[in-house]
Amino acid sequence: MFTDTNPYFSVPHPFTAYLSLWPSSEPLPSEMALRSMQSLGIQLLSEVKTLEANCLLQLRHLDNDAKVVVDFLKLQSRKVDLVLQHVLEKETQEGDKCIGNQFGGSGLRLLTPTALDIGSNYKITLFIHDELVAILCFGKVTSSTAQKTLSTESSANSGDTQSPEFNTQAELHSPAPQWQTDFEFSQILEADVEQLVKASLNVQQKQLKLRKLARDERQ
């Protein structure tokens, strides 16, 4: 993932994901089967966002006097999305909870507690809270790399790493090991790809604005 051959770019951004290993003996679900696997909350949020997008697209053709109405409707739609997102986050989620740090229209990057087998498929439920995105999809592991921790680097540079006291303290303060694991989507709805692409563009725009503000403050 995250190579020049991908059709979509990705952005660094935190999010939450739940992983469930998909049996290698079973085929990936069809698009229709994937829709039927969605929770009620995800279905509702997806339908609402589709209706909102279609409605706002039609409103763009109105004249400038209607801008206040359009802005009001956007505010109301965001309120609905926030309520649905809150309901979704209260649902019991299946799988192991992981933190993501990069996403795009082609795949995801997660921090996992163990290395995952390359080529294995996982059912993934992901939540990008501030972009109001909740998606059920399937991803194939393309890489899983151990991450260096600060304590590991410090112990490597210390001269007394063999003492029992040192080893005990290191174990107490050492963070849990993590692997940076990349997934490419192996089954995902087209509408959900569009959601991710739109969200990645929004995140990129926000990041660019923050960088510009930081540059202006330094000048």
C-alpha cells in the first residue's frame, strides 16, 4: 500500500478500526453480501450521507441568495450525522480494536499488537470520528513491520542492560510492542470508497491550512 501505483492518495490521520480475521477457506463476500453484513447504524449513516450529498448537489444550482439556506441545511445534516455517529460508537463492535494512523481510497495503515500474515484478509469496521465516516469493508495485509520503541532504543544505548534491576524496570515501563500494518481493500462498496476519498481530501485541506497558519505565525 501507499505506493505510486495506487489510484488514490492517502493522508496521515488518527482513527479507530476493529479487525476480525476472515477464514482463508471462505471466499470474500459479494457486494450484496457485504451490504447485508453492515450493522443497522452503518446502514443508516450511509443512507443519510447519500441523501445529503444528492440534496446538496441539487442546491448548488441555486443563486447566491440561497447560500444561507444551504449553509443551514449543511449544519442540520451534520447534526444528524453526529447523532448517528454517537449511536454507532455505542454499539458493541466485533473484532480487535486497533488505532489507525493513515487512510485513503485504496487502503489503511493500522498499529496492531502483533505481526499479521501477509496476504491474509480481515473484516474491518473503521470509524473516522471527525469526518463522520463509519465503514465495513475487507482488507488484505500487504505489510506488517515492527515499530521501534523509545525504551528499546534507550536500552540499546545503556551500558547496564544485563542487571536484573534494569531488566525489571524496563519491563515495567516499556510500552507494548506494535506493528505498523498496511491493508489494501479487497472488498469495499464503491460509495464507501467515495466517502474515504472525500474524507482524505477534507483532512488534507485542513492540514494545509494549519501549515499555512504556522508559517504565518513564524513570520
